[in-house]
Amino acid sequence: MKNTKLIISQLNELLALNYYAEKIYLDALNEVENEDLKHFCRAMAFERIEFCRFLGAEILQLKGNPKYPDHMRHESNMLQSNFRYTICVNDNKAIIDELIRIKTWSIEKYEESFKKVGFPEHIFTLLKNQKSILEQSLASVRSSSGTFNQFLRTAN
């Protein structure tokens, strides 16, 4: 039972992380003017809400209660503030850097959860797949930063 509570707690932390990230992308979606960047933010928000949906389902299966946060934690609030600021000032390199920072922060949180808890295999596989998706999109943002700069430049 104690291990189940720890698993639920860690799943709720990841649920909150993905909820925060989704909010960052949705807020950015309302701020940016460039259609390509809007599409990117919409896709990233959708990715995170899907993660939330699966995490919530796992928590329910463990007889826990999914906890969607009603306030922002300091760390995620700082990420959101930085991202909104870079969107407002139209600093292309800073936008890409913030996208990379959000993805990196998320991946680190998943890795921390793996170290804290021995998840059952099916949950570990789900979390590993989510982390892999984050790593792939991080690699995509890093590898296409030149392309990103090109389409962001057209918004200026």
C-alpha cells in the first residue's frame, strides 16, 4: 500500500508537470502571431493533454485521485514567465532556447521519477514512451533550429 501511495504521488507530480507545460503552450498560442509557431504550440499542448489523460487513467486504476494543480509552482511559473516574455519581444533565438528548456525540464522530471519509484512494468513503459516522445521532439527542435529561425523571422 505504501508503494502504491508513492507511485500515485509520482504520477500526480508528472500529471502536474504536463498540465503546467500544456498551459505554457496554450498561453503562448494566444500570444504568437506566426501561424507555424501557433501550429507548433497547439501540437505541443495536445501532446501534453494526452500525457495528462493517460497519467490520470493510471492514477484512477491505482484507486488514487488525479490532482490537477490550481496554482503554479515556482519553477514552472518561471518557465511560463520566461516563455511569454520571449514571445512578446520576438527574440527568435530566445524562443527556441525556451522551447528547449521546457522540454529539457520535463525530461529531467521524468528521470527523477524513475529514480524515486520502482513503477510496475506497464506504468514504467507508459512513462518511458512519454519521455521518449519528449526526447524526440527536443531533438527535432534542436536539429531544426535553423528552420525555426527562418519561419520565426517571417513573423517579424
